Amino acid sequence: MKLEKLVCNSCGAPLEVPESANFVTCNHCSTQLAVNRSASITFTEAVERLTVQAQELNNRVDGLEAQNAVEALDREWEQERRSYVIRTKNRGEHIPTESGAIVDGVFCMIPGVFGISFGTFIVSSGPLHDAKWVFIGFGLLFILWSLAMMHSRRNKAQEFKIAEYQYLNRRAELLQQLDQ
Ligand SMILES: [Zn+2]
């Protein structure tokens, strides 16, 4: 059996190691050593240190995975968020909110209320009094439409809040993994 002359990485004592051995215990300081063989050089390394390095590498890989997951989650969310965006004349593109839905709904009802009032109090007392139902009918339709819109926007606003909450929770979980 051929022996290699190496040096203990921990205490510096000379070692004679069989060429096939991957691990050796130092006679002098009893440190467990791994034998590193590269093309140009062979050296020993304390096993505990290797374990620590492997652990650090593992943590780094875990961290990288968590970081990638956060970035993927952010991209996914950006897309999902866009699906909630609505466009209105006075506010442009925005995410619907519950209070905004109510304000918009009430605002849209104004022509409906006006139509009903006009039909009831003005048209009905004039020569075209039978036409009052046209105004009242349109007014009612307008109000119903406004209510439906208000309702659907409120739902959308609530759905968005839930989705955002879930996204933020998931993100916090991933960031916690990064910190470990
Ligand atoms: Zn030693």
C-alpha cells in the first residue's frame, strides 16, 4: 500500500496517509480529517469545518431558492393585480375600493334620480303627461344599473383585498425563510 505524506490541517503534524483513503484521523491531535485530492495538490481539511461549510452552502442555496420564490411571487402578483384594475372617467386606472364603489355608484344614480323627478313633477303636469313613464322608466333603469355596478365593484374590491392579503402573507413567509 502506497503512503502519501501529508500535513494535518489542524495541528500541522506530518501524516502518512494511504493513497486510497478519503478520511484520516490525526495521530497527534485526533482531528477527523478529509483528504482533498485535486489534480495538482492533495491536502487535508478538518471534517467539522467541512460540515460547517456544507451547511453554509446549503443555507445559501435555500436563501437563493427563497429569493427566487419571492421574485416569482412578486411577478405573479403584479399580473394578478392588473386583472383587478378598472378604468373610470374621473379617476383613470385604479384598483377598486369599497368606498370608491359606493361613491361612484351614488354619483351614477344622479341622472336616474333626475329622470324620475323630471317625469314625476314636471312632465306629468304638462301636455305630454303620459310621457312621464318614459322618464321614470329610464330613471329606474339607470338607478338599477348603478346599483349593479356598485355591487360588482364592491365585490371586486373585497376580492382584491383577500388576494392582496394572501400575497403579503406568502411573501412574509418566504422572507422569514430568507432570514433563517
Ligand atoms: Zn493534527
